[in-house]
Amino acid sequence: MYRVPRAPAIVAIGFVAALFAPLSGCQNVEKFEIPNIFRTVPDRPLADVPVPVGFRYQQRGSYIFDNNFRVARLRYTGTPWVEDVVAFFNEQMPLSRWRALPAFTRDGKQVLAFVNDRERCEITLDRRRGLTEIVIDITPRKTS
């Protein structure tokens, strides 16, 4: 008597089931996403200041004071390149109602500057040892 090997039979049954699964009427099943452990979605303590994916919020050295006016320093580190981060902020900050000012360098670090009606935001970018550091400083805007 000839016996069918179990492993190939099980693989064949699984293959046939996979072919017909999309046709079996799973319209009411909710989609779920498997999280990517390599993709870091950063904490955003300030809703109007976007932060690119791939950065981790650094509690040490960060602070937010929000009474009559807002003063904040947010520190992030991550692996994306400085050029990609510059492009991100130049695209995303105007969507959060920040107006771009000319960029400049300070102590060899690239600084992006933005203003809104009440505040100034300076974003300092530095890359060392394979990591990019972002320091976001929010201060009240000086009126003249």
C-alpha cells in the first residue's frame, strides 16, 4: 500500500487555502498592521512641531514651559541623514503654520529657523558617530 507523505500534502492544502482565502468573504474583518520594530515613531510633546520618523525623544536635556508664553527645548536622536531631515522640516513646518526664515550655521551645525505669530523655532541639526541629533528650541517672538 502506497502512503502519501504528510508534509507535501499539508503544504498543498495550505497553498490551496491561501488561494481561496481572499474569495471567502472576509469583508468585515478589520485590517491590522504588524508593527515594524525598526521604525521609530517619535514622541511629539508639541502638537504643532512635527518630528521625522526614525528619531527617539531624549528626556534628558528636554523641557517645556507653557504658561503665558511657551519656551521649550526638545532633543531627539536618530539615524536619518541631515539632508533628509532638512527636507522634512522645510516641507512639514509650513503645514503646521510655521514660516521659514533663512537657514544658517552655528558652531558648524546647521540651523533652520521658523516663526509663527507668537514664537520663533530654531532647529539645530548635527551628525556625529552615525547619529543625527535634532534640538528644537521654541522661544517667544520678539516684537519691535
